[in-house]
Amino acid sequence: MEFFNFYNHGFIRVAVGIPVVRIADPLANAERTIALLEQAGERRAVLAVFPELGLSGYSCEDLFGQAALLEACRDALLRIREASLRLSVVAAVGLPLEVNGALYNCAAVVCRGQILGIVPKTYLPNYREFYELRQFAPAEYAREREIVMGGDAVPFGSRLLFAAVDEPRFAFAVEICEDLWVPIPPSSYAALAGATVLINLSASNITIGKDDYRRELVSNQSARCLAAYLYTAAGWGESTTDLAWDGHGMIYENGSCLAETERFLDRDQLVTAEIDLERLAVDRRRQGTFAQSRFQHRGQLESVRRIPFRADLPRDKVLLLQRQYERFPYVACDPRTKEERCREIYHIQVQGLATRLQAAGFRKAVLGISGGLDSTQALLVTCRAMDRLGLPRSNVLAYTMPSFGTSERTFAQAVRLMAALGCTAHQIDIRPSCDQMLQDIGHPAVQGKEVYDTTFENVQAGERTSHLFRLANVQDALVVGTSDLSELALGWCTYGVGDQMAHYHVNASVPKSLIRHLIAWEAEREALGAETSALLRKILETEISPELIPGGTGDQPEQRSEAVVGPYSLQDFHLYYILRFGYSPTKVAFLAWTAWQDRNCGSWPSGELNRPQWSIAEIKGWLRLFLRRFFAQSQFKRSCIANAPKVGSGGSLSPRGDYRAPSDSSATAWLAACDAIPEQEPNLSRPC
């Protein structure tokens, strides 16, 4: 059951706490902080962050000059230290501390009865409503590297890095409020020094629009540093003499928001989220400029002190992610962004093809139309490219080429689609030429035997492509390819003289699941008319098939691709996390199970009617097939694919762009890892 524990897959759960503060009552504030720490422990979090000066209250003003308050804050910190003995959560709390005659705005990091370190604030705002220099000294004034707290020597300084000895990817650094607002935040250097988690203890009063500005700051800093960023601001209970406070807490990972508090809440609150440390490590490893930056700033990094601690992650029990993973990582599920994303993808595809036509001096394009998804999307893009170039759509020379396995349904759809889009439509029956090829090579099918092997299929696929290239010669045109990213990943395309080849591809970095949603979006907006939208919906309802094997009299094609290579929605999920992040098969399976094990949990893209779910055993089986086809069988087809524009950050498989791999590699390591995936899941009710 350890497989079903997110701590065993490179995640940690972290928390942001916003206690109601009682101004100038440190012991009361400590008790509220401890209560939230206990909640964090119950939720199996390993790190919890609290607001700036949270033990005293940020808005104490000249009360910070009172010895009684400062002494009470020290006592409150020691109370939290004592309480932490029974908790497995690292806490970062804010308080004022007097050190050698100067007062510092500090964050104290506490772990299992020990104060690991104390970090003073680097940049003190002293403008508009802020007067921190009236009470506090900036971190650079301090010369002490250690101070005594509760009888213990404690590391003190603004450049401390807290590193877990039992999880090398878990290291965090602290900055305080204004430190994030400056041109080069201290967390930038901390990230270069190895911090994967950056935390900010803030007070930050609220004014109109400031919440959005905070989000932008946190999002950009987490993205630029390839890190997680935990931010917490003071809330209810702070003095409203001149200011108001909204208790804004956030957890971001590499630019994306994972959790956020409810602002202006009049009670204590705690939000948690899981950070994918492996994702951050992968991105830093792949983004070579991160290491270059580390080298450029090596002088500043030499002063960073590494403070070791044991995280003691709870790895030995079932712990499921509360974090939602989209079933369709290539698809924008949020209706607010769907239109923008779909339009952007079309722009990329259209610009790529239009530029190639213009540069090559072609005014016409040739493509084969099957009545299925890929050729439909390619035809829509090609027609738009002609519109962009100011050329008539009649310059799109579309050919449907029925053969032995072509169904009446797809043939009719192809004919209707070509007419609806106003291109020049042709029909070529390729069965005679296929019969000639089969006869020339001595295939038993010409003797009437039902031998429908790979040769039989590839003769038809090759014949179609051969016709298209020769038609392009005759018409002085460019062949537009239709094959998609999913087929290239699985090797589900005919090499050379087949759908793997064209003069230019438009779908080569667009997976099947995304093509479905692009066509659905086109149907929804009805820009091509209601009748064409109805046709597009009918195409979406058609079984995905190469239609190369005869037989069947039903409305749907007899041959079904997904019965051979697996459900494209699931295989596209596997592809994204293997191609984009290089995750191990066990982690990919864990994420797939998290996303797909219950159709009633999580969100679905609008218009998605087919809502399957898969058990861990089913996911393991299809993942194993994916790994074998992707790593051991199909690279040679990808090593010489035609030019095509990259569409998304999920990557492409072009050897000139995202992915370079040997064509004769082995899949042994991936298959061995896949074998470690269990085939039974825990009997737990998972909250949606």
C-alpha cells in the first residue's frame, strides 16, 4: 500500500495558517498557532507557515519598544518549541527579537523541540503607510551568526537554507514580506542555492487591487525560481486604526496556484496543498539557464548556510493526494480559458502552414480526407491558411480514397466535409492499385484468403500517401500531413510512404485528445454554420479507426485503434508526464490513478460525454503497452518526421526540437519499473 502514498512519489504536503491575532498578547497568539499546527499535523503536512510578527501582531507600532512585549514574544516562541515536540510539522512563525541592542523583525523555524534557525527581515519598508525603520533594524546590520534562545545556540541570519536530510529535494528558505517586493528578492538567491520551497511571512495590509498584485508577485517568483512559494499575510484581529487586513494566504508551484485562503475571514484558517518536488527538480535540471545563473551568482551563494533537519515523512501508510490532476493535461478544462487556448492553437497551426506555403512558393495544398478526427482538423487548418494568405479555398485539393475497410459512415462524412468547407473535392478508389500491389508481392489476400496482416494494411496506407505525393507533383502543391502526436508516440502510423510522412505536418505536436476538443470547440461556436457543426459532432462520435480491414456492416468502423494501442485519453495522460517531466512509470501510474480512478471526482472538459474510469490494474496494463511502444519500437519513425510547429509546453517529438532519442534503445528499465506497480487498490473512500 506504500504505492498509494504521495510522499513516496516526490510530493510533500505543506500548509499556510492564518490565525486570528490578539494584539500584544503573544501567549494567546502562540496557543492559536499551536492549534493550527496540530491541524497541520493531523492533515499529515510537514511544513506550516504563519504571518509576519504573528506572535505579537504586526500593528503594535511603538509597543515594539516595550520590554514586556518582547519578553512575552520570546516566551511564546519557547511555548511553540515545547509544543512542537509532539508534532511532526516544521513551523515558521514571526516575532520581534532583540539581538545585541537592535530589534529585528524575524521568522523562527521550529522543528520537534528545536529552533532550527532565526531569519531577520532583509528589506524594511519606510514609505507611505509603512514605518518599520522606526522600530526595526534590517538584517544586514546584524553581525551575529548565532543567538541564544531558551538555553540553546540558534543559527541567526538572512541566508539560512533548511535542508531535509531524509528527502534531498526538500529544502526551504525564508523571506519576510517586503523582501518579495524588491527587484532581486532574497528568495532568488535561495533558490539558486538549492531551496525548492520558498516561504514568506507577510503582514501586508489590504488596499483595492492589492490581492491581485500579490498573486502576480508570488506566481512570477515561483515560476522564475522554479520553486514552490508559500505566502501568508496578517488577517483578522490586527489593528484597524489606519489599515485593514485580509489574511491572504497562497501556495504556488512554478507559477500555478495550488491553494488560497478565504480573505477577510473572522476565524482561524489553514489551507494545505501537495508540492511536487520532483517536478521542480526536473525543470531545474532541464532548464540549463538555471545552472548558468547559479554559476553567475556563485559569490552571493557562498554565504548561504545549510541547516540540516529530519523531515521524517510519513511514508508507511496510505495517503492520497488532495491535489486535483486534470484528466486531459493537454486540454484547457476551464471554460474561461478554453476559447483563448483553442484559438491560439489554431493560430499556431495556421501560421505554420501559411508560412511554409509562402516560403516554398506553393499556392495549393493536397491532403487526404478520411472522415475521421485527424484529417478533419488538418482540413480546417488548411482552409484557414488559405484564408490567411488571401487565396481561395478551392486551392485546397482534398481527396478521399476509399479502400477495403472504408465504412459508409466515414466516406459520407469525408464527402460532406469537403463540400461544406468549399475546397476542391476528389474521390479516388485505391482498391485497384492495392490489388495490383498485393498481386505483385504475392500476398495471399489476392487469392481470396482473409489474411489481413500488417502488410495488407500498409499496402493501403502506402498507396494513399503515394497518390498524395504524386498528385502534389501534378498540381504543383504541398502535401499536408494529418498524423498526430499520440500516433507518433505510439508508433501507430505507417513509416515512409504512409501517414508518418508529408511535406508539412500541422497535427504532429497535437495529441488526439486535444484534436477532439479543438473540433468540438469549432462545432460549438458554429462559425461554419449549423449544418457543418452538426457534421463535426457526428465526426466526433465516430470510432477512431485506420479502416484498413474489411468486414462489418454496422454504422461504425469495424477496426478500432483504441482496442490495439489503448484509450487515447489515458495514453495521452501517460505521454504528457513522461515526455514533459520524465517521471518514472510508478509515479505516472499513481497520477493516472489519482485522475482517472473515479469518474465522479474532479472536473471534466465541457462537452465531454464519454467519462470512463480505470482501475490501477487497467492503468498498469495500458501503461506497459505505452512504454514498450514508446521506448523500444517507435523512435525510428519519429527520427525523420516532417516539419511541424510546436503547439504546447507538453512538448513535441521532433528530433529537431524537444525530443532526441536513439532509434534502437531498450525499454527494459521502464518495463521493470512498471512491474512494481500494484494491481489492487486500497479500499478507501476518496473525497472528491
